[in-house]
Amino acid sequence: MQPMTSRERLRRCYFNEELDRPGVYSRTGFPSSDSTYDRLKAYLQTHADLKRGWRGRAFESPAPTEQSVEMHTEDFDRQMTILHTPAGDLRFTYLLSRKGQPGLSETYFIKSREDAEAYLSLPMPGVAGDVSSFFKADGEMGDRGIVDVGLGVNPAGFVAELCGSETFAMLTITDRDIIHALCERQMNVILNNLRFLLERKVGPYFSMAGEEFIVPPLHGPRDFWEFNVKYDKPIADLIHEAGGRLHIHCHGSIKSVFKGFLDIGADVLHPFEAPPMGDITPMEAKEMARGKLCLEGNIQIAAMYEHTPEQVRHETQSLIKTGFNDHKGMIVSPSASPYIRGKGEDCFEQYKAMINAVLERQI
Amino acid sequence: MQDLKQLYNAVLEGNAKAAKTVTEQALAEGTDPQTLVTKYMIPAMDEVGRRFEANEYFVPELLIAARAMKTALQILAPLLAAKGVEPIARVAIGTVKGDLHDIGKNLVSAMLEGGGFEIIDLGVDVTPEKFLAAVNEKKANIVALSALLTTTMPMMKNTIESLKSAGVRQQVKVMIGGAPVTQKYADEIGADGYSDNASSAVTLARKLVAK
């Protein structure tokens, strides 16, 4: 088979067509201002299939908020955000690392049914702006890959973020109606935004995340279908009607809800994790995905830091053998972005081993 | 006479209001508070744990059952203390230094409390010194360490080393958990036990204090 450009290869991945070899990609949420990753960034840029993110939700009118920051400890600052709603103020606090490490949501906008009702009193955001940067990015990308239009967090995941996982979990039992109302509102926010983009011919590659808030063991299959499938499917349908494709990023124990991703209409799913981080083997994932969904993954990110390059090469070869036996539907990728500050050189050879193992599979 | 099976059901179904009402009525009728805890509430939480492990219950059901248990316990705790009833053990629990994830830790806390343990919740980003202080000052019998990140797992080892250096390692049992943690890792760092979910953490804690 004639070698494909990265753009064509990824198109075929998303549209589930025959490939010359699996795609190979890494998410690019590198630690900020960390030069130890410079060599890896350059290597990925020249050897991997590329996806460049473009923020598809940047055109919504912002919610009326005020923000302040105070010192919390020597390691963290506390960032407070006040959201002004017609029914009263809602507050969210976030602990922001002063040393470039991950932060933590401390308190959430929605702590009760009353807070949820206040949130629902907000007017729907307007959508306006100039989308020409998408076409510029797409032109710059050329044959090296695709531009991925990020739709952000899915409706239910967004609601879980508003509430925090524990309050969200409790409200799904005690006040299920209000969770549905919040999800429906957010679905309409995303649909309005999406219509705006599609009318301006932005696409065809869209991505969403957030389903992972409502997967086992956090939530059972019933919640997955009632909150994720119900409110994601209209978004996926709209994308498909316009000839687009949807990528979903979701960690967790997804085996029992895998069919739910098919019901949503997801076209690419990342990652698919075996124990201990998840519960699905590559073989199980491939059997369920075959002909319907492209799998993106799954070399566990920890392997990039803890395994030898030779181990990563074997893991990649084994993954390809299992997941690419139909020459379709596979993008080899780590389960997450490189994330450990100062360790860019430690994982470089492992990334190289993963990519080389894929490049050797050229048909 | 109050049907005490209603207390079991109230906890199992996460009905905090019913748990409170039944507990108050049972006490008014002279039922021994310890009986309410050991014969109805703890078995109900054990059943919650069983259902969680069997994928019949998930986090919402677990949290709401723990809330019902806690509601009843708030009524019973002063009465139990007055009678000199001790918890099974005191557990100092926290997410290790550098790690801010708390959902797993909170679930384990809720299940352990439901299982009859006293919880000393140290929160997230907990230094080895804070765990040590909980052992020395609050007489914790178990130290429970949580980590979600592979990068913070070594802090579990550091915490155990701190307990050793301070000469209190033999006084306490150390259990660890978190998504990337394994039994192999627990063995490597010298923890006494590892649990992969909130429910089995209760079984593990009971085994550890029985040793």
C-alpha cells in the first residue's frame, strides 16, 4: 500500500477506513516551561501523526464572574471565583500550585439543590466571533495531521465539575431531576456553539471529554446511559449530520459501558486501559470496537517513565498485533500527556521506541 | 416496639431521615446503642461493601449509605463514649504529600467509619510528619495512605520510613491504596496491606487489627 500522509491516515482512522499502518500520536499537555521535554516535542513533531487542538468553545460569551487569589500555603495559592447569577452568587475555590504541580478544586459552585437552581437561572450564553484561526491552523498543519476542534467537557461531565464528584454523586440519587436539568442546559449550550461552528464550515474533527466522571467504578452503567449517552448523542448526531467525526477521551473502567460509547456515536475513543488503571484488555476493546470505532491508545503513560525502551517496544508490537489485525481503527498513543516535570529526557527513548514500533508496521 | 431491621434497611438504602428516626425511637424504647451499631448498622455497611464489590452499587449508593450511617452515628456516638465503648481501631488516613486527589481517600474513610473504625482524616497533601503526629498524639492504630499519581507513590515509602525512623512502625499497621498502587508495590515498600477498593479496605483493616 502506498504510504499515506499523516492527514490522510488520521482521516482514515476517524472514518474507519483501511490504513497503511496504525496512526501514532501523543497528547501534548506537557508540563509548562519545562525544557527537558524540548527534544521529545521536536521528535514528535517530525515523526508522529499530528493533531493540533483548536478551542471550539472560545466563542461563547463568558459567564459573569469575579476572580481573586490569596496565598494558602507555601505550596499553594487559593483562587476564588464568584459567579453572579440572577438568583444569587455561587463560589468556587481552587488550590493553584505555586511550584508548577497539578492543582485541586477545593469547593465547587454547586453544593446543593438551591445552588443548582441558581445556576439554572443564568441566561444562555451567546455565541459570536471570528473562526478564521481554524482555517489558518488547518492550512499550516497541511499533510502533517489534522486540527482537532475541542468541544471541552461533555454535558454530564461539566455538571460533575460544577458540583464536584461527591456532591454530584449524591445529587444523582437525591435530586436526579436537577442533574438532568443541568445536563440538558449544558447540552444546549454545546449544541448552540456547535451549530455556530458548523455553519462556518469548521471541522470535521471534533473532540469531547468528561464522560469519565460518570463511568464505573464512580457511577454504574445506568448513570452512564442516562447522563452520558442521553446528552452526548444529540451532539454526536449533529456532528455526523455535518459529515464530521467525534473523538472522546475517557479514563476509567469502561468495559461495561463500552457499548455506550457506540450508542453515543463516538468515532474515536481514547484511552482503553487494562487493570489496574482500567478493566479492559486490548483484545476485548478491539472485539467491541471492530468496524465501528477507532481505538486510540493504549500504552500506559507510567510505562513511558518506568519501563525500558525495549519493554515499550514489545508492548507496542503486542498492541498492534491485537488491535490492528483488520488494518483499521488504531492510533497508537500513550494513555495521557507526558506529565512529570523535569523528566522529559527520562521518557524520550521510550516514546521513540513506541513510534519506531509503529513505523515498522508500514504495509 | 421498633423493628430494628428498618435501621439496617435505612443504611443500606441510604435513607438518612429514616436512619435518624429509627435510631431515636429505638433509643427511646431502651435499645442498647451498641446493639444498634454492631447488629444493624455495621452489617448494613458490610452489605453495601459487598454490593459495591459486586458492581451492584457504585459511588453514589456508597456515599449515600455512608451519610445515613453517619447521621445515626452522630446520635449514638456520645452514648457509646459514655459507656466506654471503643472503636475497632483509629485510622489516620490521608493522601500523601504532593497529591491532592481525595475521592478515593474519602470513600475509604466513609466505608471504614461505617465499618466501626474511628477516622482521623488528615486530608490531602499530607506530609510524613503529619501522619507521625497522628500516631503519636491521636493514638492511631492504622495509617492509611492514598495516592493517585505514580509520581507521588514514593511518598508512601517515605512516610513508612518516617514511622520507622521515629520508632513507631511496630505500633501501627500501614495500609495503602490508589489507582496505580499494587500489592507488589505494597510489598516493596513494606506496607502491611493493600486494597484496591473502598469496600475491601474495611476487610483489610479488620484483618490488620486482628493480627
